[in-house]
Amino acid sequence: MSYYSGCMDSHKPHFLEACFLCRKPLGCNSDIFMYRGNTPFCSKECRQEQIEIDESIDKKSWKMSSSSSRSIRKSDPKDSTPNKTVRTGTVAVA
């Protein structure tokens, strides 16, 4: 009889083999707490810690991209050209 029971020792590594955070082996009949589709955790605590890590990384990368885009706008050489002609007024299109 050949079937996968989830507890065989001679099988290829599987993504549900160990907790993503602490690497604790996931038992055959124990609960597995999933996050972002296919990331397994041994407990709610490990999953929550990973969620907080991801949120922290997302906030840092958002702040970095936001501040770098501001600094790029400030140092844009096109904006600092002294011989720029600017026309103001009203334009009417028929």
C-alpha cells in the first residue's frame, strides 16, 4: 500500500514539516497554524510573532521608499535649473 500519511520518515522534505519561525517539527496529529497561505507554525504565538515581524518590515520599507522618493524629488536637477521659464495665466480651449 503506497500513500502519504504525513508521518513517514523516508519522504521528501515538505513545507509542513517544521514551524517556519522556531523550526520545531510539526507533529503528525498536532494543529498547524497557517499564515499567508502556505507558511506553517506550531502555535498561535509563533504565527503572531511572524505577523508582527512582517508588519514591522512592511512599515520600515514603506517609510524608506517614502523618504527616498522625497529626497529624489528634492535633489532632482531638472527642478534646480535657474534658467527655467514659467508662464502663468489662463488657457481656454474650445
